[in-house]
Amino acid sequence: MLQRITLIDPSVTPRSPLSLFPSPTYKSGSFRCDSCDKTGSGFCFCCSNCEFDLHIHCAYNTLNPKSSTSLPDEVELKSHPNHPLKLLPKPPYISGRRLCDVCGTKCDPNGELYRCDVCDYDVHVTCTTLQESVCREDHIHAFITLCESISGVHM
């Protein structure tokens, strides 16, 4: 099931959302990331009040790629509370396009991921470390992460 992730500032009225979109909201179809200053055209976090845009990985710039030797064998996520997710060195499926159930982007067929076999729930390693709150010096709003299921979406 695809998750919609919205980062909102609880101290501003009306709320200042930094929402995850499958593609940029600009007519050009691309955005310039306010963190790394590189152009992006896929999934992005966007603040509708101030046109602040981030790549997914730049929104969580505190993340560092880790090797599987330093990753826990199992993790528990608030977005998937019923079962722990197990670390796999690569996805168990051979064909077909699989998406991360947190961010909605494609899973690397040769990359590590966390998976719940019971629920067919797959998550990028980096998406398991999404923080409940994110503060960034380059954006005036503080954000809280909210995850909610989008019902009726089938991949």
C-alpha cells in the first residue's frame, strides 16, 4: 500500500506543508532542490507556501548510506505496526516493478531493503530512518512527519 508522507509545521497557521509529490508541481516538470541545488524531476518534497523543494534524500540529509553489516536485522515502523520488517540483501522478486511502500519510488532490484513477507510490504533502507520531526537550517519552518495510507491505490 502506498503511503502519503506530509511534513507540516505545527507552529504556523495556516500550516506550512512540505508534501511529497510523485512529480514536481511546476509547469516545467522539474524542480531545483533547495538543499543540493541540483535539478530533479521525480518524487520531491514541496512547501506550497514558499516554493521550497527537496529531493527525498536531501529532506533527510542526516542519513548516511550504511552497509548491511551495520544495519539491524529487523526494524519496526509506525507505518507498519503489526509485524517487524526483516533486512534482505536484495528483493526476493525477480521480475516486475516493485515500489517502496513508504515513499512510492522504485525498489532497486539489486539493493538492500526491509520486507514484511506476511503483508508484502517493502521499504527502502533509507526510508526506515525517516524521522518524526525534521529541522533544517535552510528552511524557516520546522516539520513533523505524518504517514497515512492512501486507500484504493493498487500497484
